[in-house]
Amino acid sequence: MRPFDYLRASGLDDAASKAGETAQFIAGGTNLLDLMKLQVMTPETVIDINTIDGLDRIEAHEGGLKIGTLVRNADLAADPQVRRAYPVLSRALLAGASGQIRNKATTGGNLLQRTRCPYFYDPAMACNKRDPGAGCAAKGGISRMLAILGTSAACSAAHPSDMAVAMRALDAQVEIRGTDGATRTVAMDELYQLPGETPEIETCLKPGEIITAVILPAPQANATQSYRKIRDRASYAFALVSVAAVVEMEGDTIKQASLAFGGIGPRPWADAQVNAMLKGETPSEALFGKAADTLLAEAVTDQGNDFKREMTRRALIAVMREATGMAPASTGTDKVEALA
């Protein structure tokens, strides 16, 4: 690990004043410290934001919840309000990492964790995300964990977060504070950038900006929420494919459906066309198969990750069967209860 300056911010204004082009904010540090040890990231300054007041709270907000950026993943998963009204989020958090890491990892840090592409983590290998213009050793390499949607010739790395997938399905908003003290709010989908020709630019954050909270809208009464994660082993593994679903039924008809996917895109993946084609329809295998075909129409795969097409298709159909009552609900599928 290269030497760096460690600073502790006393407040948001202080954090902004200390931030520079090469500074990194740190909270849980569960990803940043690993990357610094490998010299994948080499910030000259690390600014500790753990002691800033007010960022570790879960509060009621316009019928929904406002989750501070310093709320630990374990606390968020166990929060009674989250478990009752946003069970898909609690399920996704518990499916991610180990208990020890969840005790340290924070909401903001989870959103900003870097890809687990093995070529990104190996400084000896070419990586456009780590070293712009260097090339991509993953092309023609081991692609099992790589994305199949939204990729580019420069990068096929997948986003690793489980939490962000659930928040995408919940239509969460991200609150961002600028260096001038102004606050802006962006949709979860807008936070992340597709790789294109600049895969090193992963989010819409500007230098010195800090995520202060995630805002969840009021829950849909009587909706069914589900999170299903498929991985290589039962614990401590990133998703090959994951599906978060929020589905509301009206009689035998799908009133509303919001699906998001992990492991298949460079950001938590959602397709508005898929959600729209499910709305107002009667559940059926044919409908869900058509939705999967639409979702995967532009998938780009190779021999190493082509299995994700069929895996995603089967996961979507299985989750929708349970969410719409076509099949008995399994562990990971919950009915939303009222938010007190």
C-alpha cells in the first residue's frame, strides 16, 4: 500500500473543503482498503466521514424512508421498517457479503463499490477501467462473472451490489451533496454510467460530491417483493444472476411490476419496456417468457458467460410465477406490510 494522508471530516462542509481530485471518502472501507492494498486505487488523501452527525439514521420521509449514507448494511437489513415495508431490500442485503462485512459496510459505500472483474483487480492485466486506454484483458479471457447487457468494446465488467439491485426495483432516489453545499437528487439508474468508451467514469458524481442518503418511496400496499440470487456457493459470493421484483396484483391482473437484475449489467439493470409489457396482463408462462426475450434481446455473450441468458430467463420466470401467485412463494418472497 502506498503512503497516503488520512484526514477526519468534522462535517459535510469540512469534508467538501478537504476533498480534492485525488481524495477518496472512506466509511466502512470494506472495498476501498482492499483496492488500496492491491494498488488498484492509490488516493493521495483519504477522508474519513464516519464521525459526521446525522448520516447514520433511518428516518420517515414522505410516506417512505430516508436512509443515511452511513447506515451499516447489517442495521439496514434488520431495521423493522425495512423488513416490513421493503423486504426485498432486507433480503438483498442479507444475500450479500458476510455478517462481519455487513457490520462495517455502509449504504453509500455499497452503492459505490467497484466491479469484481478479476482483470480490474490485477494491476498486471490490461484494464480500461483502471487504466484508461490500456485495453481490456477480459476480452477473450475468463468471462464467467462479466456482464451481458450494456457492455462496450472497452469494458464488460458487471456491477457487484445486491443492495443496489433491490433499490433499483424500489425506484429509489439518491441524495447527493455538492462541494458548494447544494443538494441534488437523482434516480438510482441515473447514478450509474454505462461504460461506453470511458469505463473509468462509473457514476454521475463530480469530484468532491458525496452521497448523503437514499430515499425510498412509499411502499405499495399488498405488493409482493422478492429477491432471488444465483451464485457459485451459498455464502460470500457475488451474483451470477439476481432478480429483485416488486409486483402488485389487482385480481388476476398484474397492476404494476418493477424488476431489476444483478450480475448481468454494468449497473443494476432494469428495462422499462419489460415492466410496461407486464402491466395490465394476466400472468402466464408465455408472458414471462416474452418478457425475458425482450430483456435479453440485446445481450452480448461469449462461451464463458452465455449461460447467463438461460439463467436470467429462468430466474425471471420463477420470480414472476411466485410474485403473481402462479406458484407457491419460496424463501425470499414476502408480502409488503403497512409502514407505521
